Amino acid sequence: MGARPYSDLHKEKRISDLLLWNDQEAKRLMEEIAAEHGVAVDAIAELVAWERGQQEKMSRRGMTEVFDEVFDNKQYWK
């Protein structure tokens, strides 16, 4: 078996801490419900990884705005 693609490893890293992928019973239920609705678990993982990436971007964007406000505030700097 060859090495897994980077995107698979990256996706797994982004979701591996979530209960759905850590707790065997939760994962089993998710797989069962996904199968009942004809949804691939990989599709759910892709969407969750994407959403987490969006949240990280928003968090960094918010942090940049705070830094800009502090560094642009002439009252703080002499």
C-alpha cells in the first residue's frame, strides 16, 4: 500500500480531535446515519475540515484587526 495523499493526511489532522472521529460509538453512529442517507463519511470529513479551516481563517483575520487597532492607536505609542 502506498503513501496516502497529502490532502487525506491534512484532512485527518483537522478533524482527528473531534468526538465523531475519536469516540468509537459516536463514529459508528455517524457512519450508520451517513449510510442510511447515502452520504459518504469522507464527504462529511471534507466538509468539517473545510469549516474548521474557515474558522481558523476568521480567527486569524480577527486577530490581525486587533493588532492593527493597537499598533495604529497613537495614544499607545510615543
